Amino acid sequence: MSPFRVTRTLPLDATDAALRDDVLHGLTLPQSLDPGDDGGGPVLKTLPPKWFYDAYGSELFEQITELPEYYPTRAEREILLARSGEIAAATGARTLVELGSGSSEKTRHLLDALTGLRSYVPVDVSESALRQAGQALLAERPDLDIHALIADFTTGLTLPEGTPGPRLVAFLGGTIGNLVPAERAAFLAAVRSLLEPGDALLLGTDLVKDPSVLVAAYDDDAGVTAAFNKNVLTVVNRELGADFDPAAFTHVALWDAEHEWIEMRLRSRTTQTVKIPALGLAVDFAAGEDLRTEVSAKFREERVRQELTAARLDLTHWWTDEERRFALSLSVA
Ligand code: AVJ
């Protein structure tokens, strides 16, 4: 049996330090309801979306992917099912690197289609998800050399020694939309620096469409997304001893037509002060004040091409589902 290795590049205490940093900076921003002049809209309190995903939040996200309103997961699966053969032929990949692999569920088709594949490198911040997925996959695919990386792909990413080329880096689910444009540029440049000529990037992007469809996908009738959004408050309560009352906030999903992104926010129902003992902080919220918890950018082909080109990646394939809701793009270094 081929080896299953796990390498941690993310320091064990990095998560705690990063959460403190994000909460401190995100909740003590200059508090103005006037539009800032950075083109980023009003200056709002902000928490980055990565803190949604504790065990309960990950479970809620799994439920979201099955909601009638939340189409991206199904649309991407449709494309992967239809195009895995073409992806395999176009890349000839011998190594697949999957960023944010989670349960590696959506990659099964790709793994099966990539007939020349020798090595699989799932990358995630969750060690438990990596170990579970890795063990399951190892049993099914004893031919594969699996080397899991516990890493935050938005900061430090280096590949294990000796992964055979051509390499295919996959970043699926539309998660690149959670990065704002400057972060996307830095991220794509970092990915590009891992690649050698002939290596490729497979990128999933949700597409611009009727705003009512988009808003419904982030504000479902069953209230699962609202619970997912509020879960970030529970995470901050547990990790930093804060006293957020999730019921004192309402879930908001809005379409920002200028930036072409969905924003999720938590709107304070009343004037309130939240204590965060681990940071020695008391945070005031005005009635109706919003805390931004997620940006989920939606794309057009031209923007994807242009951002890839800026990172020295050449878009060679653009595949959508039948309804043109979601795209997978393949670009080469
Ligand atoms: C997993 C980051 C792609 O932005 O659509 C789902 C997360 N947020 N519902 C997205 C999410 C609200 C999702 N991504």
C-alpha cells in the first residue's frame, strides 16, 4: 500500500492567534456609516468567513449544499461529471493538489477520471477532515500516494517534495469568491508560484445571475443559512469567552451590484454592548448596525480570464452547467 502522510505547515496555535487578530481588527474598525473612499462601500465591522467552519458550522454548510435554493454545489457537480474526462485529457495530471479539500467528496469523479494520477495532495486547515478523507480514499485507491497538508492556503503553501508533474491544482466550490479582489490577486499569484510550465489550475466560480436567485441562495426559507451565519458568534463566544446573543442579530443577505458580490451580514436588533474578555474588549453596536461576515463574489468569464492573466495563467477551457449558473475554468502556467 502506498504511504499516507500528513504534514502540518500551519502552527498549532495559529488558528487561535488568527481568530484573535481577526476579531480585534474586524470589530474595532473606525465606525462610520458614511461610504469609505476606498471603493469598498461603507466601513462596517467585519469578520472573515473562515470562522464559520467549526464542527457545527461545517455540518450546517453540508446542509446548505442540499437546500433547494443553494444551486452552486449541484451545478459544479454537474460540470465535474460531464467534464472530468476532458480535464484528464487536457492536463495529463500525475499529481492533483486540492485546496480546501474538506471531505474530498466532490473530487471523487476527478480522481477516478485522472487515469495517470499517482499522487493526491489534499490541503485543508482541518486535520480531522484530512485524516478521515485520506484514510477512506487510501482504502479505495491503494495505487495513490496521498500526502495531506494541514495548511492555510491563503497564507503559507508549499508542496511536498517530489510530487510528479504535470500537477493540477483544484480550487472548487466557488470559495475564491470569499476573497476580495486584492486578496484574490495575491492568492492566484501564490498558486502560480507553485506551478511549473505545463501545470494547471482548475477553478470553480459562481456566476453573475438574477439577483433574486442569488439572494435566495444565501437566505433560504428553512433558515439554515441564517443559522450558519449566526454560528460565527457562537464560535467567538466559545473561543474568546464573548457574550454575543445570536438572537439579538438578524441574518441579512444582500446583492452588491457594483462589486457583483453577495454579502452576508448580521444586523444588530438593538443598541447593545458585547464583551470579549480574551481581548479585554467591549464592542458597541447601534440598533440596525451591520457586521459583515462574508463576501461571495460572482463572476463573468471576462473577469476570470483577466484575473488569471494578471497572475500569468492562461485560460484554456471554460465549462458551465446547462443553466450557466456556475463555471469551471482550466488555466495553464
Ligand atoms: C463554500 C464559500 C463557496 O460562498 O457560497 C454558503 C459558503 N456561505 N452559504 C459560498 C456559503 C453561505 C460558500 N462557499
